[in-house]
Amino acid sequence: MDAGNLLEKLSDNLSVRRAFGAAYERDGTLIIPVALVVGGGGGGTARTEHADPASQDPGRGDAGGGFGGLILPSGVYVVKGDQVRWVPAVDATIVVLASLSLARLLAGVWTRRQKRHGRP
């Protein structure tokens, strides 16, 4: 896959169409789902030289690249008449994982501080 195709796929997957889902209407209320979209990518090339200096081939070129993304539901906009309100999506798994990560981080800081001060 060349860089052009890679960038095209990246822009398709990390576009505003992913952040705002298809709006739908129910009982006179318009619902617009919203997600947090995060992504990144990278690529590179390398030229490897042959061990034989008499070779006419200047070297083989290697290239690689890729991207990844994460899409998490954030909530919905609820439009009823001329009123718009935001209803957040609370994902219990994310809350628990974030809490555990914070506890682990704090425990690590506390442990390093204890070792630095010579306490067992």
C-alpha cells in the first residue's frame, strides 16, 4: 500500500462522520450520537546496503507504515423543538479502568518516594 492510499484510509476512518453518528428521530425528538475519535499513524523507509561492495545493486529499500484509532461513545445531543441538551454516555468499564489506572499510578509514585527516602 502506498502513502496516498494509507492517508486516504486514515482520513476516511478518522473523519467527522465517525465523531457524529447518523441522526435519527423518535417521538418528535432528534437524536444525534457523538463519539470521541482519536487516532495516529506513522511510516518510514529504510535502505539496506549489501555486504558486497562490488555489487551493482545500490541496496534494497524497505518501507512500512500504519495507523490506529480509538472511537469511544461520548453521548448524544437531544433536540426537541428549539431546545438542545447534551446527554453524556457513561461507560462503567471506562470509569473502572480509569480509576484502577489512577490507583496504580498513585501507588507507584508512593512506592518510589518511599524507596528514595530509604524506607522499606
